[in-house]
Amino acid sequence: MGTRIARSPIEIPDGVELKLEGRVVIVKGKLGELRQEVHGKVKIHQENSSLQFSPAHGDRESNALTGTMTSLVKNMVKGVSKGFECCLTLVGVGYRAKVEGKNLNLSLGLSHPVVVTMRDGITVESSSPTEIVLKGIDKQKVFQMGANIRAKRPPEPYKGKGIRYKDESIAMKETKKK
């Protein structure tokens, strides 16, 4: 049966090539190539331009892994065709970001500048001193890098200063009154 996510097949768009090598799914597109090993408790069915996963056994773990594998491969297909981006905003007086090659220099009101080195496959852009855009084909790597950068100065709840995701809303608190 599988999960609700796994019931719908993964459609492979034009310009994306999908190959199976044993239990490894390889997805190639205009932006690059990604590989994912499929768990042994999941069966793979490939038809023309679609791919579908189903549980190999009837247990809960097989069902759960079927949904997980489907999501991972869908993200791979989207990554190699369109890519992923994570947008961060710096809020605070004197908070700035500057891109220097594969490094991101952050001024976050600390006594020292914070330097973050990008992982392979991730590009960083900064259109203004308070905007950071991370781009790449691997969703997990892009958003993990975004989380690592945000952790350098998470938003505080009184003035909202810190690094936040572009669409993130911060629950603000009032200061204590006597």
C-alpha cells in the first residue's frame, strides 16, 4: 500500500535523466547529478518517464521508508532541474554580510567577524549587505547550510535582531515593566 506521498508516481520532466544501478537512483539534469541509495525494505518500479516506490514488506518501517524515498527522489528531480535556494535576512544595526569567493564574512555585532565557508555544490550571493541567498541542487545541503548560518546569531525575541529566514516571523516579547 505505502504512504500517501508514495502512492503518486514521480514524473520525470524533459531534460532530466533517471538511471537505476542496482539499488542506487541516479538523477541527471541541466544543473548537475545526484545519487541516492534506496533502502532494502523498498521496491522500485520504473515505467517510461515515471518512477514509483512501494513497500517490500507489510510492516510500518517499510511503509515509512517508502514515503521517505519518494520525497528524497522528488527533491533530487527538482534539484537537478530547477535547484533550491535558501534566503536569509540580517536584522540589526551594523549587521552585514559580504561574499568573498567561497567564504561568507558576517559582521554580527560581535568583537570579531564570523567567516562561514560554503560546502561543495553551494553558491552564495549577497545582493545587499543584509541579504544572503544560498543556491544548490541538494536540498538537504542548502538548507543545512542556511540553518548553520542562522545559528551564528538566531533572532532574539525583544528587538528581533539576528539572522532569520526571509519568510520567518518572530514572536516578539514585551520588556519587563516595574
